[in-house]
Amino acid sequence: MIGRCFLVYGELHSNHGILYGTNMCLWNKILLGLIFIAICACFYFSAITLKTHTVWRGKGKQLQADLEKVQTEIHRYRFGQGMPLDEEFQPSVRMLQKTLARLQASRGNHAWFSCPANPGRDGSANVTVEGANELILPKGTRIYAFEESDDELSARYLGQFFVKSVDAGDVTLDPDPVAVRNPRVLKKIAGSTGNWTLYTIMPADSHEAFRKVDEDELADLLPKESLEEFVKDGQVDEKTGKKWERPLRAYDILFELNMAQDILLNDLIMIEASDALSAADNEKLAQEQVAFQEQLKDALVLQREKYEKEHSAILQFNQQTSQTLSRLEARKQSYLKDIKTKAVDIANRDFQMYKNSPPVDTP
């Protein structure tokens, strides 16, 4: 009887342990699965970050190499390379310009007026020049072009050009590659609609050119800041009795300086625009990053709530299990006590029966 009670208790305890162990094993598997998913996500983002750093590091090295190459070319263009007597000598741009100016001055000046021009969008132009041939305009000759006005009194400077080809009076001109970097210069050339005046040497400033023009016409041609000195040119000052002459200007140098300043200013504007665009791109990336962080935060909050619910369910299950174990433990103690009492009663009864039994005669 006692053995059978212990057997029943053992079976109950074993079944409860199997159930508890099965439930705990399931939760452990779920937790391990979630940890594995989190590790995969972290590995994925780490791989993306490493790949991004590798790409940008390679691009940075390539840009640095390109920058050094461009700086070397700029230095060669500005100062030349090698010695003048060497076969591999490469003169600077300034030296080439001076050489071209000397050669052109030695050939003499040519000028053509009222030449029909057809400018292109890239700054090049086809100009009809009567009597032009390859002897007068060899390939590479520098040309100063002016757009004539309707009143034939003023002209607008368009810039320097270089002869590309000459075919029976049809001259193809290429613009100065540095000047056309400026969008305003390119727009001015492409938008030209009048005839052109061409010079192989920049016209020199002179006093006689403006003394024949009256003051009203000068007022239409010149700004107010410069009008007075042109009007006073060649006149005798009543106070001093001396003849006043305005200073003559080298237009080729002034135009070149103005072009360089204009290009520099345009480059600064482009840099500012590029910086503004980069700032806008960075702001957009920052906003996207903030949005991504918000999404990640919301996902983590949901995941946290999920884990909290699971944790609460596990705690509740553990509490219920503990209560069940407490009840079973109480029942076990009650069974043991009852068994012990019954065993003592049985033992006392057997002892009394043995005590009250008649003696057995022994032979």
C-alpha cells in the first residue's frame, strides 16, 4: 500500500516536470531565435557600413590623385616645364601669348568691318570675311571681335577668338576656352545678332578718335563717371593755362584683366552654389537619417513592448507554476503524513494482534 502511494506520487511529479521542462524549452528556443535575428540584422548593417567606408575611401584617394594631377598641369601652364633649350621644353601660357602677340604684330594689323556672323551655342562662330585666306588668317590666329550697334557709333566687345579654318572668305572661329567658362560671356556671344568687327591686333586708344565726337554723342556712348575726362580731353584749363589730356589705356591688357576677374568671380559664385547644394544635400541626408532613426526607434519601442508582454506572460506562468508546485508539495506532505499515520496504526494493530495472540506450544 505504501509503495503504491509513492508510485502514484512519483508519476504525478514526473508528468509535471516534463510539462514544465517542455514549456521552458519552447521559450528558450524563441529567445534564441530572436537573438539570432538581431545578430543577422547587426551583421547586415555592419557589412553595409564597411562597404560604404571602402567605396568613399577609394573615391577620396582617386579624387586626391586627380587633384594632384590637375595641380601639376596648372603649374606647368603657369610656369612652364623644362629649360628653353631642351627639346621637351613646354612653355607657359603667358609665354605663348607673348610669342603670339609678337608674331602677330610682326605680320601687321588687319581689320574687317560689318562682317556677317553666325554664332553657335558653344561660343564658336562662322564669319564671312571678304578677301580672307590662309595667308592672311593662318590657323590659330588670334582675333578680337566686337559686335556693331545699329547707330554705328558704339560696339560691344565679345572677346578673343582663334581661327579654326578659312575657306574662300568663310572663317570659322573658336572662342577662348577660358573665357567661355563664364556663362555670361557664352550667353553674350551666342546671343549676338549684329555684324562683327574683327581685329588681329587690339585697337589702340587715341585722343583723336573721340575729339571728333560731340558731347551729346559721348554721353550716349560713355558712362557718367568717364564722360568728363573725355569731354575735357585736349582743352586748355583756364586756371592753369595748361592743356589737359586724358591718360590712354591699353585695352587688350584691361580686357584680359577684366576677363580674369570675371572668371574668378564666376568661380567663386559657382563654389558658393556648390557649397549651398552640398549643404542642401547634407540637410536632406540628415533629415533622412532622422526619419530612419525615428522608424528604428518606433520599431525598438514595439519590440520592447513585445518583450515586456512576453516577460509578463513568463512571470505569470512562473507564478502559476510556483503556486501549483506549492499545492502539490502541500498535498505530498499531507499524503506522507497520512501514510505515516496509517503505517503507525497498522504497525500498532499488528503488534497488538501479535501480543494478544495465544502462545504457541512448542514440542
